Amino acid sequence: MEISPKGPAVCRLRWIGFDVDGVMTDGGIIISDQGQETKRFHSRDGHALKMLIRAGFKVAIITGRKSRVVELRAKDLGIEEVYQGVFDKLAVYNEVLIKHGLETSETAFAGDDVVDLPVLLRAGVAMAPADACAEALAAAHFVSPSKGGHGAVRDMAEFILKGQGRWDELIARYRV
């Protein structure tokens, strides 16, 4: 599958935010009788997030739910900016802009539902998985051919890295 940039230029991007449920996962939430929550993450999505970080991007999570699983996954991937239990994602996004001295054109955000719309509509590049709600799909500059939790984050990372002409440089280490 060849992913090429369409819509706004990705060359200025420095910060990329991701929703969790429905983007980094398939949206399913499993809660045991003991109240323990589990989520399923795709390994290629995880590697793609590490590649973005290795390339120098600030990667963040902004999610409405609060989960220890997300803390553990973020730590494992090296994602330092994690905002959980967020009711107003746009307010957090605006704080991030100030914190990092960013213009909206230097940011991308991936979301899948109406709660993500305020950030999707403001970010320089809006992204959504294939199975996002109609409103998120309409707002997206890039729609992954994959569903949330099934490689969508990998597609988004490739979209950005290829758009910046950095993909080949990053995968060169794997070509022996």
C-alpha cells in the first residue's frame, strides 16, 4: 500500500496527538469482574509511534478515559505527554500550543469520534482511522485505510514521515 500526502502540507509538523479508544485501539474496552481494564494495541502502531519519536516529533496522547493500561503503554513507547480523563480536548490542545510554542500548522491530531472534532478542526493536519464516525472522516485531511487498533496509527505515521521525505532514512537501519 502506498500512502502519499494529500491536503495540507505535512512538512511543518512537529507535534502529533492521538486519541486512544478507536484510534490506537479498536475501541473495545474490556473490564473484568475485578474492575481491571484491558485494551488491545497493534504492535506495528507501537513501532510507528517509536519511529515518530526517533524522528524528533513530540507525540502525545489526549483521551477522555483514564486507564492504567494507557499509562503503561505510553511509558513502554516513550510517550511522555499523556493527558487522560480529558473532558475538553480542545482546551488541552490549546495548552499544548502555548507550552511548546507551536502554531496550529505544526500540529496533527488523530481522532475517531465527535468528541475529537474540536481538535480535528483546529489542528494543522487532521487524521482518522477508516472506521471513524462520519463527522471525523469529513474533518480529516488523511483517512487511514485501516481501522482503529488495526494499523491505523502506522498508516498515519507513514503518511507524515513520507510527506516529510523521512521514511526511507528511518527504515534504512532495517535494510541490511
